[in-house]
Amino acid sequence: MKKIECIIRQEKLKELSGALRLAGIAGATVSEVKGFGKEVSRPDNFLFLPKTKIELYITDDLVEDVVATIISCCKDESLGSGKIAILPLDDCIRVRTGERGDKAIV
């Protein structure tokens, strides 16, 4: 199991969420965040830009498809298009039923 965290431009959320549903992703957590990166034009004045953070818990077999979906929906040629982090997930538990592992994700 993996946890995927991605930071994207806010305007890409609708397109990405639709594409993830079509790819079979059952759920996601979305947060409004702020950050800075290379697109900051003045290093002495940190400009925190609004971004969207999406967190997904997925099975190992879906990782490459999900990453490809995120890239195809969010990639453009300008700075600030986002980042994707893929993290190992030791366990996941569905609180309502007590199901664990892959059963809690799907």
C-alpha cells in the first residue's frame, strides 16, 4: 500500500478529481495549502502561493496509473505545476468496519 500526496494548482482540482474517479480511485482528501518554490521572484520576500494538496491511499498496483493521471492532468510548462510524493503505508484501517490493509482502501 502507498500514500500519494500531491500539491497542484487550485484550478486543476476539478479535472484531476474527475480523472481519478475514472481511474477507479474511491476517495481522496483535499486541503487548501500555501507554499513557495522556485517561482518566487524575490528571494528576500517569500510569497506563499495558494495550492491544493491531495492525499490518496492506494494499493501498490495502482501507483503508476495514478501518477500518470496526476501528471497528465496537472502538467504544464510553467513553474509551480506541483509535486508528487509516494510514501510507504504500513497499514490502513477503516474505522467504521475495522477492515485493514487493502480491504480498507478499496
